[in-house]
Amino acid sequence: MANLLNERLNLDNDDTPKKKKTKKIKRKKTEPQSQIIKPINKNEVLEKNNNSIYDEELEALTADEYIREQKAIKKSNRKIYFTKIFMCFMCAYLLFLIYGVMVTNYDYDEKGNVTAQILSIEDIQNQNEYSALMGYYIEARNIYEKILILNYRYDQSEEDALDLVPEYETVLEDVNKLIVQLKAVTPSKQYSQAYSLLISWVDTDIASFLQEISAAISQNNAEHMQNAINDKTRTYNDCHQLTANMISLGEHVKGVSISELKEWSPEEFLKKEMGDV
């Protein structure tokens, strides 16, 4: 019996779980490494400090040079700007002087010296009025010159007279435009008579002649041709009267030239344009 109990106890002991044995890994203890301190090289430290100081000085110097360059550029630009303004002013002044010399009339004093005419405000106003009248006179005279050339071509009989009719009618259109402009002018008392003569010459003489000569040629009408001949003579005579009146007025206006008026005549114009007439 005792032996059976011992065997049962031994079997029970074998059934109990065996504990696993774990091996512990032993780590080697590492001793802390002592920090390696290199010896300080004074020359290297000084060299680094010198280099940093040199870089800072170089940057400061570069900034100063840039500022100086910018100031120099601005100063140069200002000089160029004011120089341009000065040159423009001098050119304008020179042109003004040249213009003044060209438009200024000169007289001779008692000693024979050349002196410039001195114009008052009234003289300038008078000059402007006469110049406006002269402009209308020249425009009317240009129309008359066209008529002189057409009449010369008609008298030469070298071309068909009917071909001249459209050209006479074109000149008549220019006359009608000028009449409208002249009648819109309100002249002063000093020039009212001259304007009346000019309007009469353009509206009564020239316009009437152009109408009659066109009708005479296109209709082959003797009556219209006789009227055209009469208008042609009256236009020529009134042209001389009007030109003489313009010269007389211009002699009392300071600052205007009437030399061209004195030299012009229908005969001289045709001689210049057509040769010996």
C-alpha cells in the first residue's frame, strides 16, 4: 500500500506544468566615454573673426558705393533734364527773334538810319483788319486769274469752246462760296467802302461775266456774248480800281507790305503764266 501511494504521488508531480527557464542576457556595462576636448587654436579664432569683420565692412562699403552711384545717376539725370529745358527755351527764343525780324518793318529816320517800326495796340488792330481784307482780296484775285487764263484759251481758239464751259461753271461755284463769306463780314467804318467794292467786283462783275459767257458758248447766243464782253471790260476796270484802293489803304497801315500789290496787274500775270501775250 505504501508503495502505491508513493507511485501516485510521483505521477501527480509529473502532471504539474514545468516552468520554462528563461535565460537572462547579461549586458555588458559600458563605461561613459569621456568627451574629447580639442585644444583651442587662437590663430583660427582670430582668422574667423577677421574674416567676419572684413565681410561686414565689405557689405557696408558696397552699400555706400551703391548709394553714391544712385545719387550720381540722379544728379546726372537732373542735369540732363534741366539742360534739355534750357535748350528748348533757347530754341524757342531764337525762333521768336527770327520771326520778329521777319515780320518787323523798318523805316529810315531823318539821319538815314534804319529803325524798326513801333506799333501801338491801335496799329496792331488796324493791321489785323487790313490783313483780313487783304486775304479776301487775294482770294478774289485768284479767281480772277483763273478767268484770265480761261479767256486766253478761249481767244486762242485752239480747243473746242464747249469744253471750257464746265471750267467756267466750276469757277462760278468758287465765286458763290466767296460771296457768302464776304457778306458775313462786319467791317469797321474804315474798311467798309473797301469791302463794298470787293463784294461788288465779285458778285456783280465776276459772277455776271461767268454766267453770260457760259450761256453764250453753250447756247451760241450773240446777246449773251455781248453781255459777257461788257462784263469782261467792267471786271477789268473795277479790278484796277479795287487794287488801287487796297494800295492806298495799305500805305497808312503800319506793319504791312504792299509791294506785291503795286507789282501785280492782269497783263503781268498773263505774261508770267502764258509767256508773251
